[in-house]
Amino acid sequence: MGKELYEEEEYNKAINPLTEALIIFSHHKGIKLNLMQELLSTYDNDKLNNDELKQVKKLILKLITFSKEHELYTRLKKMQKKYQQLASI
């Protein structure tokens, strides 16, 4: 469901299903990355609410332990860079 909403650029609507999935699968790195992507896209479309950036920062801190060999490392680094750009870091 979240993926379909993302493809339709319904970023804000995709956050709830991904958040619910993360509650059930709290250690699932792919869900965390998908949620980060939705939050960054939502913030990028409407920069009035900093809650998305705060949540992304928490997720980055949980995933920062990826090794360079991890299959999701490149994706994490791309989102980390986007976060830094949006947060003006």
C-alpha cells in the first residue's frame, strides 16, 4: 500500500501504513528506509512542518550502523544526504 501511494506521489498518506508496519516489524531496515523516503518527500513538498525531519533524524540514528557492504547502505547514504540538504546541515 505504501509503495503504491509513493508512486502516486501521495507521500503523506503513505506515512501511516509504513508507521504501522514499523510497529509490527520494528527491526525491519527496509521499512525504516521506506518511511524515511516518505517523510523526506512529504517535508520537501511542504516545508512548514519540521516533525518529518525530526522523525527522519531518529531513523538515521537507528540505521547509522550499516556497514558499507550492507545491501541498503547506498540507499541510506542517499537519504542521509537528502536529509542534510533539506535540514540545511
